Amino acid sequence: MNLLFFAALIGYFAAAVLQFAGSSMKKEGLRKTARVLLAVSFGLHTAFSVWRGIEARRVPLANQFEFASGFAWATVIIGFVLYRRLKQEWVMTAAMPMAFLILSYAAFQPMEIKDIMPALRSTWFVLHIGSAAFSYAAFAIAGGLGVSYLAQLKKGRSEDDVKMKQMDYMGYRLICLGFLLLTVVIFSGAIWAEQAWSSWWSWDPKETWALITWIFYAVYLHQRMRLKWQGRRMAWLAIIALILVIFTFAGVNLLLPGLHSYAV
Amino acid sequence: MKKVFRFFRSMTFGMILLIIVMLLSLAGSLIPQQDSTMRYVRAYGTQTAQIMTAAGVTDIFHTWYFYALEILLCLNLTLCSIVRFPKTRRAGREWLARAEAAEADRPLTAEQREKLLAWLTARHYRAREDADGKTFSRNTAGFYGSFLTHLSILLILLFGSLVLMTPSVQDLTVMPGGTLTLEDGTTVTCESFHIQDDTGKLDYASVLLAGSADGRHQKRQEIRVNEPLRFGEYKIYQQTYGTAGRVGITNHTNGAEEILFLTDPCFLSIDGQNGVYFDALYPGFIQDAEGNYTLMTSTSGSYEHPVYAVRSIADGMSTSVLAFPDEEIRLGDISFTFLAPAEYPGLRIKRVSSWLFGGLYFSFGLMVAALYLCFFAVPVYVRVRENGCAVLSPKNQQGLLLELEALMHEKEDET
């Protein structure tokens, strides 16, 4: 069944390459093929996740591999929803490589199905980790849009261009969504920690980095809403913030042992 | 003075505080916290370790400057909320008046106007009609989003600090069948404990019976990680576990029998000279071909082949022996029968006001709702006149403008 996972991974890669080529050469045919390929790969990815969930008898989000897979899955969902709403190619250009990169990271993690540890058997599990997957996915696409935005600027496109404004605005909206979900992640984690370990906040590295990420995005949002920062500066901030998200997601588990060490 | 006040309530000051909290948190996550002094000396050298300890970076989240930052943040949020509240209350009325007075800046044909009206109605905009046209509004609750977000952060800091600082926490162990009596007379009896479920999976669970001091209220519950027992102001957690040896002592002279739990090394004797010295209990052993034993020192589950390391002491002579469950050592009229070990829970008993928790969880909910209002319930007014329309909003309405633009293009395509 792992074949489904690797087929999805290859599919995401091919879709990202075709999307990039289609956008560079302005060929709608290639882009359409990329979207179809992404949809098929997403189907395979979903089938793999469902199989794994049935096999493990739980929601497959309990370790680094499963979370990364869920993170990539959420990235594709958000990408599709946005594309369906906006019908803008740049959404897919940002989302597809992100989904591929995240799933590639998953491919390097141990894949065997293990019993869930007692601390993870909680009703808060799905809300806490599911919100984290979608929050990170929103931040990942926002970061991808930041990269696309800067690349377009380098190509000579003006910040006043309608498409650039849309890209900038959508990056901001995704960060709003991600921020709301990250808040849910932190709060549900706090309530869960109080149930499991008797303290709602222990300055565990994962908690601390989630707070650091949250504060960084809070600063981003204040700069945007009150000081009306837009464009290039916001794109840079979205990229830096994404680095923080990646560290919170992967770096903390690898480098800073703590109460969340089981997530490796 | 006015300038100082203005600075303390300013967003700039709030941002500066948040960035400092972020940087200190970063340092706190990278430098191991609350470790032993020796570890810091080994890792950073004596001088650096001394400087680090003096500066508090080895326990950064409990330093006076970290608390000061939190207090300043509370002050900033309070001042900014107080100053902003009257403005927030007036905002709805002011924006409505502004919208009603707004001139159309987007020309519309009669057909486009009809389509726009239908579009706004379909999206549940609230309409107000006057002699010059119609004013549509939506998400006016969104004016309170920012205020409520700041208020909820303030409440979280307040309740969160109280919840972290006020509880009395005790870590206690209790043997199965044993009872703990707490400071106010509440009793907690451990009826049973297991570390593996029926299928052999690790599952640390105790069946507890809690009773009030006057005996009028009782509650029985199986507790495990994620499922603490709530009883009055107490919350009892399955915190840890241990395995204790058990020995049955029989005095053959008078027939007295007693079973004792063995957790720490101890000397079991009646006369203080002859008896059995309990050294340790091991979870298992390996016996080689020559009959030598290698003792296992750790296991993750139940002790499968437990063995007691004891010394039998009689007439000044000490003999080390390994005793297996159900094995008896007899010294004169006293016999010591080593029994199968007992697993026992370590309980964390926390006493905290449920009102404080209620306040904290309410603040969490308030903040999520407030952020939703902030981001996804942006107040918007659309003034539709005979000749066109105007869109007004206190926040960026690029999303709506893009949608309207698409609506216009749709019309052009159709025409």
C-alpha cells in the first residue's frame, strides 16, 4: 500500500514541474494537465491515508511521517479550494511545489505503523493536530505566494499590477486563516496538556516555538492592518515566518527534546 | 505625561514587547532551562555559566524581567482597550452615516445595478433604504473583533497566570488498597492499578474512590493519562507508577501475620539483630548454563520474572540470596515469604479553583471567536445609488472589490 504514497509523491512532483513549465511558457494545456495530475495524485494520497487510518485504527496523524503527509494533504486541499474560488494560476504555482516538498520530507521519515502512545489517546487529538496540519498548510501556501511574488517582482512586474495585488492579498488572507487555526492549535494543546500532564503551559520547546511563530504572525498582521504594509515587505515576512513554521514542525522534534518528542 | 501615556498604549510599544517576548522565548528554548549548575558549567565553562545564571537565562521564563514584560503587555493591552472601546462602540453608527453620505464612485448601468442588488441580497447584506438609495451592510459585529481579541489576550494572561501560580500540587504514591487523606479530610482510596490492559498494551490506570471529609459525597473513577478524576476542587492525575516488592511475615510463636510493601532498601527484623535485609527488586533475570544469574535492571511493562535481592542476617552472619516469588526464608520462629510484586500508581493531586479554569477556557473561546470576527467578519458597507455604487469598509476590502470586479466582467461578458 506504500506504493500509493510513492505514486502520489511522484504525481505531485510531475504536477509541480508541469505547472511551473505551463506558467513559464504560458501554456494552458500544460497547466490543465498539471491540475488533473494533482487531482489524481491527491486521490491516491487520500486513499493511502484512509488505508493507513484503517490499518492503524486511528486518525493517521500520530508521528512525524503521518503529520507531514497530513500537512501535504491539507496544502493540496487549500490549494484546490482557493483555485476553485479565484481561478488564478498563481495559487497552484505556489501550492503544488509546497505539497511536493512536504510529502518528500515525509518520505524520509520512518513509515511503519506503531501503536499510539497512551498520552495521545485523547479526544483533543484530532482537533489539535488536524488544526495544526491546516494551519501549517495555509502558512506554507502563503510562504509559497511570497516566493512567487518576489520572483515576479524580479521579473520586472510592478507592485501595482492587479495580479500582484491579488497575490499579496491572498497571502495575507491565508495567514489570517493560518493564524486563527494556530490559535486553535495552541489553545486545544493547552487544554489537552492540562488533562494529560496537569499543567496547561510548561514552556516545552514545541509550545515555545508555537508561541514564537504565533507572535511573529501577530506582528505580521499588525504591520499589515495598522501600518498598511503590503507587497515586497509582506512577502519577505511570509517567507521568514514559514521558516519558523518549518522549524516548529520539524526542527524542534529533531533538535530540541521535550514533551512532544513522541512526534518524531 | 500625555506622551508617556500615549506611548504605553501604542501599538509600537505592544509590538516591541511582543518581539522581546519572542526573542526571550527563543533563547529559553535553545538554552536548556532549570538544569543543574554542573551541566551549565560543563557545557559553557565556569565563567559563562556564572554570567548565565546571574542573568537568569537558565530559567528565563521565571525571571523578574519576563514577568515585567508580561505586566507591561497587560498594561499596554488594558490602556489600548480602554482607549479604543468608545471608538469601537461609535464605529458602526459612524460608518453607516459615512456610507449613506457617500457618493457613487463606481458607475453602474440600470441592469448592473439590479444585478448588484440581487447579489447583495443573496449574500445576506442588511439593507437600509432612504430617499437617495440603499445602504447595504454586513459583518458589523466585526467592529468588535480587534477589541475582543485584545481583551481575550488580557484575560488569558490574567487567568493563565493565576491557574499556573495558585494551585497546590502534591505528588503522592498509594499502594493498591491504600488510602490517602488530604489536608481538608478528603480521602482517596486506590482500589486497583494496572500498567497493561487486557490485550497487553501499555495503559497506566488506577481505579480511585474519592470521598469528602464528611463522607456525604463519593466518586469512583478509573483514571489514566488524559482522564483525571475531578472531585470538588481536586483534580487527581495518573502521573507515574512503580513496582513494589511484597513480603509476608509470619511469627510462628504467636501466629501473627503481616504483609509489607518493599519500595526502598530496609531491614526486616523483630529483635533488631536477626532478620532479612531487602536490597532491591529486579524485573527479571537471565540464567546461563552454569546456573549464574544476570539480573535485568529495567523493563517497560510488568515484571515478568521478578527476583528479590536480599541478605539473610543471623547471628552476625550475612548471606546474600536471590529470592523468587513464593519463596520462604525462615529465621528461627519468623518466616519471610516473598510474594509477587505489586504495581502502584504515583498520583498528582492538584487543588485549584474551577472558576479560574472556567475563566481561562472562556478566554480561549473568546479569543478564537474574536479572531474570527477580526479576519472573517470584516464590516462592509455598499451604498447603491441610481447612478452607481460605493464600497466602504474600515479595513482592506480587496477581496470584495475583486469579487465585484468579477461581477462586472461577468456582466460585460454577458452583454
